[in-house]
Amino acid sequence: MRIVVAMRQLADLVEELEVNDEGTDIDREFVKFVSNEWDEAALEEALTLKDELGATVTVVALDEPDVDQTLYAALAKGADRVVKLTGNDPDTWVRSRERAQRLASFLAGESFDLLLTGVQAADDLDGQLAGILGSLLEVPHAAVVVGVEGSDSKVRVIQEMGGGLLGVSELDLPAVLGIQAAKQTPRYAPISRIRQAMQTGEISEHEVELSDASAQVKVRRLYPPESTGAGATMLKGSPKEVAAEIIEIIKSKGLV
Amino acid sequence: MSVDVLVIAEAVAGEVPDVTYELLGKGRELSDGFSGELALVLAGEPSPQNLFGAADVLYSMSGMEAGYCAPQWEMSLGEVIRSAHPKVVLVSTGTVGIDLAGALATQFDGVLASYVIDAVMEGGSLVVTSQLYGGKLLSEVEIDSFPAVLSVVPGSFASDVGRVVGEPRREVIDVGGSLSSAKGIAIELREPDSSGVDITAAPLLVSVGRGIGSKENVELVAELAEAMKAPLSASRPVIDQGWLPKPHQVGKSGKKVKPTVYLAFGISGAPEHLEGMRSADVIIACNTDAKAPIFEVAHYGTTLDLFDLVPELTDQVGG
Amino acid sequence: MPVGGNKQAAGVTELAEAIVTSPLSGREWDVSGGSSRMLHSRVLTDYSASGFAKIAALEGGNSLEYCFGCGKCVPVCPVDLVSEYGPRKIHRAVQTGLDLFKSDELWKCTTCGNCLRVCPKEVNMIEVMPAVREVAMVEGTIPDELQQIMEKTFRYGNALGENPRRRPAWTKGAGVDVRVLASDPSPVDVLFYVEDYWSFHPRGQQAAQAFARIMTSLNVDFAILGAEEKTLGDSQRLAGEKGLFEALMEEVIDVLAKYQFNRIVTPDPHGFNALKKVYPKYGHTFEALHYSQLLAPLLEQIDFQGSLEATVTFHDPCYLGRHNGEYEAPRKIIEAIPGVKLLEMGRCRENSYCCGGGGGGMWLDGFNANHLSERLSERRVREAAATGADILAVACPYEVSRFEDAAKSTGNEGLRVMDIAEMVDIAMRGEDWRS
Ligand SMILES: Cc1cc2nc3c(=O)[nH]c(=O)nc-3n(C[C@H](O)[C@H](O)[C@H](O)COP(=O)(O)OP(=O)(O)OC[C@H]3O[C@@H](n4cnc5c(N)ncnc54)[C@H](O)[C@@H]3O)c2cc1C
Ligand code: SF4
Ligand code: SF4
């Protein structure tokens, strides 16, 4: 089985994000970029499938800040090949539609059975990658995947449908899956191994030229939500009144 | 009149979720803005039959297989969209939305905004607000070319506006014939395995701390959790005492959870506990000590005695 | 002689024909076949020594098989008091087939060093355990809890996964100016290496603030690295992540090279141990002091405004006491505080009981819960409470959080846990420790 994992870098949410002068993107200059946590789950799922069924795992990512570190870590964890797609400006926001186009352009020349990626990323304003990519490549796709069982020509996927319900279906290969959770927590790559990968591993580069830009929404402004101020809003009243208020809050979130 | 707004009902297991009514309410407002019609698309027969009065048209896709298969849904919805050609498609950021919003937008060469929490008409354009970076930032986008797909965060709009008694015009679209060419089949819908609690997956958690005092008292909170259909979680002392098993522990040495709502009863908010739950969307804390550190991270708080509040909550949820 | 897995049974031969003659009576016995075995030196056949071969092949791993079973280590091992442990027991378990690399036993040792103190064969768990853990990590058997800590440390330079830019945030509440070298790089006498728990844990931050006030009142010329500081990562090393330790060290060395200072002072005995014992092995030598060592000689200069009327017992941190031989400095400080009466616990100084936080134990609370009848910190708190002391004084940033939690969970809420810097600060400012 040939598995490709699409990974990406994302501003670290531990940071206080600031907005750039134009007010249309985060200020990318001083933020730390880390790999998207769901992509880590996708990589883990790929490596588990490799352990179980035997597979080659190729990791591909766009040129984004500190992406090399993510790719070397992937090598250290057991990926067979890592590819960096160049041609985008590493210091600007690559929106999901464009990201999908760039990946699709690379995948056109790549034969694969499964493409795994994270179910979402925190800046997916233009939608989540798996669906867009599946549609561009005209192959079946599924997201919010929590279980993958592979065979030669089909893959059985388990999706979380909300309310704990699981949807099980079977897709033809090749297929694109957006991974919500891998079978186990992403494995650990000891730092010594990552450093070894940095010395001996190789990141192959592949340039992608995009001719036509995809449709995407125009960002008018990006801004922090009004802060509710530090500390909790205290609910006042009798147990009956407070209970009613609490239930209202929970209901407003679409729960209960 | 043409259909301007199409709402996708994510009624995968037959039941229409609350968010569909939220979308119907919002959809009504937007379609009135376009002065066009609002349509709802549903797999199979509607149930309940009579609460879709907000919509003008109801498409029911017949011939769908039971269960859920993304390629089949994509194909069927594609057919509906082709025949209705709406300006705006509304879906939620649940599984169906995450699966299909991007694919449909790509197929129809439309734009797509995800994580939407608000959408209003401004002249002929749509102004849409989305939550990015886990809610740390909001983005405002202007959409003036259609079709557009909006994938909406559940809980963003009121659902009662959309829950209107009435029966829209029915159109049955038989998708069964073409489904054989879909590149996938649905196998089954599996009920959640209730034996193993997974507190990390639940959208709502009822959590209890040492303030509960004894194992017998835990029962009180367990009743509330059951009434809310939420798993019970706990701080470490509750686990240490053997009042609840280890998989229920939240915190540094337990599970890291990120539910939509986290209810904390009798938990002081030690850093080791906060580490496991501080990224919940909404934290509601009940603690008799107004100075308890949990109130520094909670969004809502009360200093009522949990023994007064919990039974009241159970009553109101149950009733 | 035990050399790399050679502690094997010599081949057993059973002589087909064997006649033994009594040297006294001249009588003969026929012991042919199975019975002839007893004529050979006794051979243990109930185990294979192969378990030791893999361990002994590791750097630092060879001493485990030196054990000759005298048993001195077991009663002093803190883990054995709440479980079955100690080098002898591990040795025997490996002998009888335990795969230490895959076993939960691997993570229980806190590297407290008490066994090494008494072992006549110098079986050195402080070297054996990290070596085996390093391999276990590569093989993927690291407990989840610990894995998260390693990932956070690598990503953020601190074990708490906090935003590194918030490292100097504690200085705001200190009430005195704390110089950050990045904004004022002129030479300084004392580089105050705050380390993780004083930088980020709310209770640690209070101690850091107290210490900054003390240094200011003593006119010590000090400064911090602020956001440029990264953990020295000694506990990560002992938990098996030597590669991470080395990566951190390179970054630390680069940052330190930018500034001029005379000595490094840190509250963290683990960091202190790294600077004093491990950095020199890599060719990096600094004058490093534990904060108690800086304060002890300066105490006469402190103008105490009040007294701290309390009985106090002191917990010796393993990495200050046993590992680095410093037992006096913290005691001098405690005894210099007016009003304080020091009560020693039964286990103190060289034989101090470990709090359970060392060698990665700080981050294995959930993992170890299944294996220990009680947390080490809880056992220690009960010992402290038994002295009747009002205050349990500590000199390691891991401990305030560990012992406060343990005091609650053992029903000893009345026992206050305080850092010695907090105690000095309170008496110096004439405040009431009870408030
Ligand atoms: C290494 C380490 C790891 C740890 N890991 C974890 C972990 O994973 N998870 C975890 O939770 N803790 C963990 N802890 C423990 C943590 O430090 C705290 O001790 C613990 O979280 C406290 O739990 P609590 O809030 O339930 O209890 P307490 O701190 O005792 O708080 C009880 C609260 O209940 C309130 N209360 C009492 N009665 C009532 C009433 N009738 N109505 C309303 N409120 C009431 C009180 O005001 C008080 O604030 C860890 C500690 C250490 C040292
Ligand atoms: S170092 Fe401490 S914990 Fe480890 S075996 Fe020796 S005595 Fe026990
Ligand atoms: S003290 Fe040393 S020789 Fe004696 S039993 Fe323990 S490890 Fe073995």
C-alpha cells in the first residue's frame, strides 16, 4: 500500500496571536509555527497501517516556517520519504483551496492508495482539506475519521457522526481521508533520532507552479473577539434561577 | 421563484438535529434578503413531518442507503444542488459539513466559508463572520459571488426561529439509480460503546471534585450527568479515593479534555487540573469559595452549594 | 566476573558413568546419569542471563548485573516502601526473565540515589535506568504522560508547555526590579536561573518573587534570562531523553555565551545537578550554586523585621543532598530565621526520603498510580506531619506543589508547605506566616 500524508505548519495556539497592519492576516513575523496536531494523528495512522500491512509512507508539506523540523521528525518516526513543495511564499497565509490545488498538482504525478491528512486546521477558513482535495482529484473522501482498515482495493473507514454515533463505510481506492484520531497517540520520536534524521535524512523538494487561483472568500478583517474580561461572570440568584441560566447556556451551545 | 438558500439536514440516523433548525432560521432570513425561496434537503422521509414550516421547499432524497457514506452523500447532494441551483448552501461544521462543504464548493466552483458564527446581508452581498484559531480570532469576509457554501458552527443561531410548524412543498428526488456509480458503500451506523467512557470525545462533561465529600454523594452528580446524557469526569482526589475509576480523571496526569461545555462542581482549580480542561469552549464552575482559582478560567461561575444546585439542575433537565 | 551478559551458567554435563570414592572409608558410590550433576558446581538453570546482555551493552548499563544479592539497597529504596522495588529486586526480576525495556518497572525508579549510597557493588541505578529508558523511548514504550512532557519541553523549552515568552511574567508581582539580560546585557554577578516551576507554577512564582526580594535587600547584583531561558532538562535526561538534554544544552550554551556573569544560581536542585555534574562532562564549566548556597553565607546581613514563630521540619531534596552533598546550607538558613525551631524527620540528610518527583517521577503520577500503594509525596508528608511541625520547609521547586497536594490528600491540611525563600522573606518583612 502506498500512503501519502499531507502535513502542514500552523501558528502555535499557545501564542497570543496578533493581527497584521492590514488587519487581514495574523502577524506572522514573531509567531512560532508548529505542525498541525491532527496531521500528527494522520501520520500516526499511516505509520500504524505501515506496521500492520506493510506500506510506504510519503509525507508531503508546503514550504512553511519550520516545516523542515516536522519533516525530519516524520522521518525519525518512520516515514519513508518526505517532500517539500516549494513555490508558495512561506510567509503568507496559504488558504485551504490553494493548499489543495498545490497538493493536487504534486499528487497528479504520484501514485498512491491512501492520502491521509488532519481533519482540520485552526485557520481553515475556506474549508477542510480532505474534502476539497478529494473533489479536485476526483477520488472518494471522508473526514472526521477515527478508524481506518485497509485492504488491497478498498478501505473501511469509521467516522464520528456526532452524539457518539459511528458511521462505517467502505471506499474505493485511492481515497482521501481527514483523520480525527489515530488508533493510538502519535508515537514519540526521541530527539536523538530527529537529529540523526537531520544529518542523514533527505527532504526532496518539488516545485509547484499554480496557473489559476481558486475561488476563495475575501477577508475584510481579522480581529480578536471582544474579551469578556478576566474571570468568570458570576451567576446570581436562587438555585432554581441559577440552574435555569446554566441550562440556557448549555442549550445555546446546541447541547442537552 | 427560485431557490436561493438550501439547508442540508444532517439527519444521518433519521433524526433531525437541532442545528438544522438553526440553519433553517438563518436560512429564512437570508432567503428573504434575496427575496427567493428557502429549501431543505433531507435524506429519506422527514421526521418529524411537520416542523419544517420555515422552508418553502423540501427535497427528500429517496433511494439512499441506510447509514452514511460520504461519496454517496456527495453525489446525491450534488444532484439536488444542480437542480435547485441555490445561491447559498448552509450546512453545519459537523461530520457532513466537514466532509462535503469543501467538495461541493469545489464541484460547483463556488466559494466556501467555514466555522461560520454569523452571516448577514449587506446590499447584495453576504457578510460572514467565522471563528479561526480556535476562537482566538474572528474573520469577517464579504461574499459577492455565488454559489457560496457556509459551514456553520452549531450553537451560533437560535433554533426556535427555525422550528416552525408547517409543511413545505415536497419534491422527491430519486438518487438511487445513480448511486451504484458512487465510489463507496455504507456499511452500518454503530451505536456508541457505552462500556468504555471516553471523556475526551464528549461535547459536554459533568465534572466533580473533592467538594463532593463522599462516594455516596458522587451518585448525586452521576444522576445529573445521566440526565444530561454526558459522561462524568473528575479531579484526581475523586479518583484517588476510588469514587470513580481512573479513565474519568481530568488533568495533568489524567485526560486532556476539550469539550464544548465543562461543568465543574466542587473543583478548586489547581494548576494540574486546569492543564487538562482549560481549553474547553465554555467552563461553568460551582464552588462555595469565591476565591477558588477555578473562577479565573471559568466563563460562568456560582458560589452556590453544589448540594443545592445539582438536584435543581437534574430536575430542570429531566423535566 | 560479570562482564556484559556473561554471568551465565557453565554448561551442564551429566557424566554417563561416575563413581565416587569416599576419601575416608574408600567406599564407592555410583552416581552416574542425573545424579552426577551434584558433583559439578551448582548451576542455576531457572533463568537465562540474556536479559543482562542487552542492558550491559548500554553505556552506563553494565552495573546492574554486579549485584550479588546482599539486599542492603531494598530497605532504603523509597519505592519499595510503597511497592516492590530496589535494585536487588530488579536484578532478580531481570534474571528470571523480566524484559526491563518493556516493563512498567522501568519507570518507577526516581533516581533518588539512596541505593547507590549503600551498595557495596556500586550498582548504579542513576546510570542504568536512564540508559534503558533511552532505548525504551526509541522502541516506543514511553508512557503517554511522559511523552507529552518531552514534546512540550522540546517545543517550548519548558516542561509545562507554557508560552516561553511568559517566562519572566512572575517578576511583575515581585515588588522589586528584576533585570532581564536581553534588555540590559551589561555584566552581572549572579545569573539567576529560574527554571520551570518557579517561572510558571503559581506557587513556584511566589517563591521566585520572595527570592528576588531577598536578593534585592542583600544588594546582590543579579539578572535573569527571561524569555531566553530554557530548562536545563536534567529530569528529562534521567527519564531517558538524553538527546533532548543535549539539544537543550546547545541552546543554553549559546544563550549563556552572550552574557557576562560570575556565577549561576538556581533554586532547582535538578538544574543545579546538571550544571555541576553533567555540563562539565561536555566541556562546559560554570560556577553553579544552589540558591541555598548563595543565601546561607549572607544571612547575617539580613535585617529581619519580625520572627517566624513556628516549628519547622525540612525535606532534603535528593539532588541537593545525596547527589551533591549539600545538607547544611538550607538548615543554616532555616535556623537563622528568628523564631524558628527545626525538627528533623526520622529520615533526613543522607537517608532522606524521596518526594517521588525525580528522574521523571514528576510526570508519571498517573502512570505510577497503578503500581504504588501510596504516592511517595504522601508518605513523606505523613512523616513530616508526625514530627508535629507547623511547616514543611522545602528547597526544590518541584516540591511545593507535590507536598501541598499530598498534605490535602492525606488529611494533613494543617501542615503548611513553604519554600525556604518564602520563609526568609516573611520574617525579613515582618509578616505573619499564618496569613
Ligand atoms: C504531579 C501532580 C499531578 C497531578 N495531576 C492531577 C490531575 O491529573 N488532575 C487533577 O484534578 N489533579 C491533579 N493533581 C492534584 C492537584 O494538585 C489538586 O490537588 C487537585 O486537582 C484538587 O482537586 P479538587 O479541586 O477536587 O480538590 P480541592 O482542591 O480540595 O477542592 C475542593 C473544592 O470544592 C469546594 N467545595 C467544597 N464543598 C463544596 C460544596 N458543597 N459546593 C461547592 N463547592 C464546594 C471547595 O471550596 C474547594 O475549592 C496533581 C498533583 C500533582 C502534584
Ligand atoms: S535510585 Fe532510589 S528509587 Fe531508584 S532504585 Fe535506587 S533507591 Fe530505589
Ligand atoms: S546493595 Fe547492591 S549488591 Fe546489594 S542487593 Fe542491592 S544492588 Fe545488589
